[in-house]
Amino acid sequence: MATIDLQRRAEIGRQKRERTRVALIRAAMKVVAQRGFDVPTIDDFIAAAEVARGTFYNYFETKEALVGAMAAYVADTVDAEILPLIEGVDDPAVRVATAIRHFIRFSKRNPDWGWILVRSFPDTSGGWSEGMRKGAAGDIQLGKRTGRFQVDSVPAALALGIGTLAAGMRTALIERTTAAFGDQVAAMTLQAFGVERDEAIRIAKMPLPPMRELAGPAD
């Protein structure tokens, strides 16, 4: 019984720490949405979260670490909305195209969140979070294994795909792109992966399953 109680207390403590971490991230996102990336200091984030300085540093040692955590939070939140839409879809080309199209449309509709991703482009080019990296790499590996994608290197294809996605989101944020822009980015990414042009365009124009609206950082 004592062992069970200790395990339960440890789990409760872990959940509490995660709630605090998410609260810090959400508070920081509100600050960034209102003031941009460059102006706020760590003190601004601490004030917005209404926590002690020591509490903040228990989770994030630097502003850069916090920005990376914000980007991972956004990516995982969007990913969690996209994954049910492609559940049961066996074609990796459709899965990749659906994710690209949704990320670009999401950034256009939610520029505060979109800029968090664009401004914190990951050093590894493998995605903004471990979950995103594993999911994207898994789809590319499946495409390579089944012959759907003609790529020599999964890491290289992953870097190309994530880099193209980040550039596409940035373009959608700063330029007056058409409604078809995300579809075009998806089609060209598939072509880079070895999918024949007409087939890539067909996939990128398939009806896109709707993703529910997500509240922005200031909400």
C-alpha cells in the first residue's frame, strides 16, 4: 500500500509540474503575441505568469529555451488536431500533404502561433518537437520502404520537408498568398520526394478534412 501511495504521489507531482510548465508557456505566448519576440525579457514572462523567479528557472534556463518550448507546444497542439484526420490513411503521400496544407493554413489563420514556429525554426530541421519529428520521419520511412517516395536519405528528406514547410508558413504570413498556396507547397514537396507531378498535384488538391479552430495565445 505504501508503495502504491508513493507512486501515486509521484504521478500527482509530475502532473502538477507539467501544468505549471504549460501555464508558463501559455503566459509567455500571450506576451509574445502582444509585444513580439525581441522586446520582452525574462522578467516580462515571469510577471505575466505570476510566478516566482525561482519557479521560472526551475523550468527554463534561458529565453531561448522558453521560445523553443513555445514552438514545441504549438507544433504538438497542431499535430494533435491533424493526427485524427489522417488516422487510417495508409498513403504516406496523402499524410504528408495533409499535414503541410493544414500547418500553412493554420499559420495564416493564427499568425501569432505561426510566427512562434517560424521564428524558432529548429536547429536540426527535424521538426519543432520530438513527436513531430518522429511522425514526419515515420511517414517518409514508410514512403521510402513502399516505393511511394524516391528518396536516398530519410534525414535529408525530413530536413527538406520541414525546411520547405517553415519557408511556406513564413511566406503565408508576410505575403498575400492565394488560397491554393498551401496546396502548391504540398505538391512541390511531394515532387521533391519523387512523386510524379500530376499525381502530386492530384493529392494536394484532394478535399482537406477540416481541423477545428484553436484558440490563440491571447485567448
